[in-house]
Amino acid sequence: MGGSSSGRSGKTALGGVLAAGALAFLWLACVAPSGRLGLTAVGGLFPMAATLAAGRAAGYLCWGAAGLLGLIFLPDKGVALLFLTFFGLYPVVKERVESLRRLPLEWVLKLGYFNVILTLGWFVLRGLFLPNPPPWLGENSLLLYGVGNVVFVIYDVGLSRLITMLRVRLGLGRRS
């Protein structure tokens, strides 16, 4: 029983340490002159690493701790919200969805999740992320959803490749 307790403690500690790394990248996203989305996406790799190394609970701990601390301490709350709603949470959600091992259902769920978050961002939180959309985008929701879904699929495939590489490096084997 003692090993189980220290195992949980180690996983919790790992989740906390990785949350600090995620928060550091979120802070960089606030202060860097460009690359806000990219740095926020890199911050999302930390919950993914926590999930791979210590399980889904550690991934959620990392996501929640970094996101909540981001809301409290970051100068740009939009970065924290972007992390909380998508870049920090999606890698953990992805792991859960892909554990279903039913590819068509996985894609329906992943695209559904993305489109709910996109809708929330576009219609509810747009003032935080994009108060003055470029004229070519304006209110053209079809373009936003079309391009957004293509970019999301590319992001998801790239994230899958990164996860496979990390699994090999961590000696966790491949997902069958």
C-alpha cells in the first residue's frame, strides 16, 4: 500500500511541476510580441506529457492548475481562457476519446469538441480573442469554420505524431 501512496504522490508532484512549465509558456504568450497562439499551444503540451507519464488525473491536474493560476496571475486573461478551453484541455480529452478505439466515432467527437469551442470563442468570447476581426473574415462564419476545421485536423494529426514520438521516448510503447 505504501508504494501505491508514493506512486500517487509522485504523479501529483509531476502534474504540479508540469503545470508550472505550462504556466511559464502561458506567461510567455502574454509578453511575447508575436506567437501568442503557438506559445499557448506549447503550454498545452505539458498536460499531454502529464497524461502520458502519469495518467489522465495528472493531465487534468496540470491543466486545471495552470489554467486557474493563469486566470489569477497572467496579464492577458484571454491566453488563460484559450488554454482552459482548448490548448490545455484538448490533449487530455484527445487521449480519452482515442481510448475508444473506434476511429469514425473518435473523429466525430474530436471535431464536435473543436466546433463547440470554436463557437464559444467566436460568438461568446470574440471580444477577448479578436475584438476587430480582419475585413476579409468579418462575419463570414463559414470561412472560419471551414478553415478552422482543416487547421484543427492538421493540429490533431501533428499532435498524434508527437504523442507517438513521446511514447517511444518514454518507453510507453505505441497505442494499438
